[in-house]
Amino acid sequence: MAKEKEERESCGCGEDCDCGQECDCNMHNKCSDKCTCDHHDDKNCHDHDKKQHKHCHCDDKKEAESSAECDCGQECNCSEKECGCYQNEDKSEEYLNLARQIQADFENFRRRTADDLKQARFAGQASVIEAFLPCLDTFKEAKKSIKDEDVLKGVEMIENKINEALEAIGVQKINSIGEKYNPHIHNVIAVLNVADKDDDIILDEYQAGYVLNGKVIRYAKVIVNKKEG
């Protein structure tokens, strides 16, 4: 009986083992397959085995389950590919890069939207002014036919007020007569040869040109001097 009790204790069966003589502890301190005690479980290490060894090596299934939920913290010696401890760090870097990309895309979208609004505003203003410019052209023809000085002064006063209003919103008349021809703002409709004038000097203006905030909305139609030879 003493030998049987000693064998049960070394095996981990304890006092409540009911396997009787069938308890046969093997060299690994585990009961044989015939043992029916509560402690007979090949999935767990027995108390005796834990006392004899510094490191408990559980079966492959339990080892895989423990590695899936790593909580080793600073003591983790696993590689980056094997240990789950690095997953949160990788996700944080991924989310940070994603946030930076979203911020850059938003800045580009904001700039494109501002440019589109600016261009749309300019196009709207230019279309209205272009429709209004022929009305200004009539002042030039009207002044040629007016003989009364008082009436002429009144027409010129109206013309000047309109030009001042246009300047207030960024519209300016292109200077032409006496200026050197500039292909960026002038459109030549005729060429004359005047000996006492330099080449490319504008002799006369057929139709006035205008710019809106530095951009041409109508080219000035001019007559340019060109010397022969």
C-alpha cells in the first residue's frame, strides 16, 4: 500500500485516484491510458513534472494557443513576423500614413477648388464686361459727330464715369496710340509707312482694348507704322 501511494503521488493521481492497480506512471510522470483518475489529462503538465523541470513544455495545441495571444511585453524575444506583439505597432504606422495621405489629398483638393472658383469668377466678370464694351465704343463715334462743346463735355463726362467704374472692378483700357506694338495686347489690322515715325509705333486705334486684373479680355485693334526697306 505504501508503494502504491508513493507511485500515485509521483504520478500526480493523489488520494482520490480510483484507478487502483491500473495506475502505472511512465517515465514522463504521466499515468497510463488505463488510468481513470481526474488528474489523467495528457494536455496538462502534472505537479510533479513542474517541480522537476524549470520550464513546462505543454503540448503543441496549447503552445499554439498561447503564442496567438502574446502578452510578454518588454520581455518578448520573438521576431517581428512571428510575434503578435508587433501587430498594434504596424497598425499605428499604417493609420498614421493613411492620415497623412488624407491630409495631403485634402490640401490638394482645397487648392484646386480655390483655383476653380477664381477662374469661374473671372470668367463670369469677363463675359459681362465683354457684353458691355460695345456700348463704350459708341462714345468714340458719338463724339466725332457732336459739334456743341457743352454737349461734348457732357458725353465725355459720362464716358469718364463709366471708365472709373470699370477701373474700380479691375478693368483698365489698353494704351495704344504712340506706344510700341505689343503682340500680347495689340491686334494689327493695318500697316502704314510714315517716314518720321519709328517702326512698330502705333499710329491709330480702331477699337480700344481692355484687360481685367491683368488678363486681356479684348485686344486693341491698331494701325502700326512700318518703314519700307
